[in-house]
Amino acid sequence: MSFLKRLIYIIFMISIPVSYAVEPVKPLKALKLPRPLEPLNTELELGIFAASGNTNSKAAKGKVLIKQDFREWKNEYLLDMFYTQNVYDGETEVTAQKLFFSTQSDYKLSSENTSVFVFGSYTDDRLSGYDYQSTIAIGYSARLFSNETSFLNYSVGPGYSFTRANDGERISSNIVRIEGKYRYNLSFNSKFTQTLSTEIALNRGQNTESKSESAISAMLRQNLSMKAAYSVIHNSDPLDSNEKTDTVTSLTLAYSF
């Protein structure tokens, strides 16, 4: 018997008792991890405006909205940016520079479309008289009504706001946060949305901030749409003799994935 045949014979004889001795491995039980009800949803908005000649100005607006939906939790993250500048006699003047970030987590209750939420926000508005403005709140969220073409969600709860002015003064206040979100499908590829929120200061003499956005979106192609919006921010007690109301009219492209 050749050396190669002997080697194959030895390996075969050794493998027989091993194959009978080893028991089949039982499959492991699947780990119960939170599975998303739908994929992670992200929407990006961007709008840029520039003028030259007799008028020399630039403006940019961007927004990032991220949503997650699990069996017991749903999360939403929002980043909103706005910047404008004008040039007069060779000197650049920044007329708006604002950054807003917010996050909200909702724990779903037994009833459909009802939850307990935790909300937090941070605002850096260079021309508002504040170094920063922050808010935290907890409360109850629910859907007031819904049908085939529209729905209205609301949330309400107590919270706390803390800010710091440009001169270093720290201001804090107890608040009540109220928010409503409405959507109406105009057609298969267009929709109207309305959001309204207010943070009512419970301390006398403190600022109450309210925000509103009315928007119409039309789908241009899959995942790409054009959005026209009108936004309003109202402060009951602004700093540095600023106007109480700021408005922005924007036209942006939105990409979702």
C-alpha cells in the first residue's frame, strides 16, 4: 500500500469514532432585540440664494430631520440652520446666523398613537441677544384625529428653560410646552404641513417663544421634492430691543432616504 493510500485510510479511521461521538449542535435562540417597524428615515433640505450688482447678498437655509420608529420607542432629531449676509460699500454685514437643534423621544403607550415624551432643544442665535437658549420638557402626546388624507398630532407638558444673555446674565423659567403637527395630502405627490409650538413662561416677566411653519411640498421625482415654507418666530420679551417677530420665506429642495 502506497504512502498516500495509508494516509487516507488513517484519516478515515480516525474520523469515524469522532463523527459518532460528537452530538449535533443545537441552534441558539434568537436574541430579542428592538426591531424597527420601518427603516431609519432621513430628510435633508437645502436652499441657497445669492444676488450681485446693485444688491450684494447671500442666504442659505438647511435642515436635517431624522426619525426612528421601534416597537416601544420612537425618536426624532432635528437640525435647522439659517444664514444671511449683505455687503455695503465693501463691508460685509451678517444679518442672520442661527442654529437650532432638538430631539424628542416618545415611549408608546397601549393606546394607538399615544405616548409619553421627553424633549430637549438648543438654540444659538448670534443676533438675538442670547449666547444660547435651551429647553427641556416632558409630557403626553396623542393623535387628535386622522382620516385617509390628513391627521393632527399634539403634545403638551411642563418643562424648564435656561438661557444666557450676551452680557453673561443667566435667565431660567418654568414653562409649559405645547406643540401641534398637521398634515394634509393635497394629491398623490403633494402635501401641506403645519407645525405650531409654544413654550409658555410661567414666571412673570420671562420670555414666551412661539414658532410656526406652514409648508407645501411637491414631489419632483422619487425621494426628491421641492418645498415652499413660511416660518414665524415670536418672542414676547426679546433682548437688546430686537423685534418680537421674525419671519422667513424659503424655497428648498428636500431629499429623503
